[in-house]
Amino acid sequence: MAYRTIANAELGIDAPIDVALMTSIRDNQEAIGLGLSGAPKVAIDALEDSITSNTVTVPDSDGFPEKTGINFSQEHIIYGIQVTNGSLSSGQPTASDITSLQYTFIRSGTYGFTLQVKAGSGVIVKLFNNTTLVYTSPSYSSVSSDPIFFTLDYAKGQKIKMVVETASNLYYNAALLVYSSNPFADPVSVGQNSLHLSGSQFDTYSYLGFGE
């Protein structure tokens, strides 16, 4: 199957309705959806918003137990935000808040989130929609905690950032995964990491090694 441009002459009043024309009318629709060579590209604004849908199973990962029946938009991982305070080997964490880089949503809708935290003392994660606080986690104090699953609504162009608060200067790692039901989403995407070490914060973008 391939995309074929239908000439204006084929649509004239006296033009025959032949097999070639009907085949192109049928195949061109699928070729556009598949993004085949020569086919018009579908604009992002033409795609559906992210919606709350589907029951999925989140597999066991890094000691966190498997979760089944999670009923929200966890079809595609589109982004990840990680905040790390110090390191296990050399320490050097801070007791100050650590603020992540921001991510801008390109589609409106309801997004799914999983939050995982490993901490040695009280750690609280806050999420913002632009400058508005939209989510506050419970206080984490265990070495390994179960992931929390929740949904939030974001409009096109709004930004999310994560702020992690702690009352002590102990090592912790907080990881947030963002999911979308929208088929435009790439299941293996780009994320970010904010690391505080040796009195400085290092913000980087990185490839997320997650797939479906």
C-alpha cells in the first residue's frame, strides 16, 4: 500500500470511476494515518486530547510491587521528571527545596502520573500547574515506598514542575512519570533530572529507557 495523489482530472464530471481511483480513495486514508511517504501530515491540533481511559498493569520495577487495574491514561509514557538530592556514594545533599525544570504540555486533557520516592527522612513532593500548586504528596520517610497513581488536568501550553521539600539534608530520589492516552505520544521519550551535589544543582535532559 502507498499514498497516491488523486489528480483533479480523475474527479471531473465525465471521469470514469475505475479501480485505480477507488483503491486510492481507500488506501490514502490509511496511508495518512500511518504517515507513509508522500501522505499529508496530521497536525497535532487534529489529534484527540489526552483522556482518562483503559485499565492497565504497571509491571514490577526496581523493587516496587506490580500494580494491576490502574484505571487512567497510562498508555504512553511521554515524560519523566527526576529529582535527586546528593548521592548514595558521596552524600553531599541539601536541606533546601529542589525545583525541577519545567515541561510544557502540547495537548490539553487528563494525564496519568506515577510518583516514586526513595528517602531516608521526611520528603514531600509538590507539583505545579504554571505557578499554581495542584498536588502535594504525603510525607515519605521509608527507604523504598510504593508508587502513587493519580491524574491531573493540564491545558495546552501549561507547564508542570516538581518541587521537593525536606527538613533534613539526607539523600533522596523522587521520580515522576507522565502518561497520556493520546496516540501521538512516543512510548520511549525524553525526561529530565535535577541533581543537587557539592552545593550546586545540575539540571539535565536525558533519554528515558522505558517502553511498552
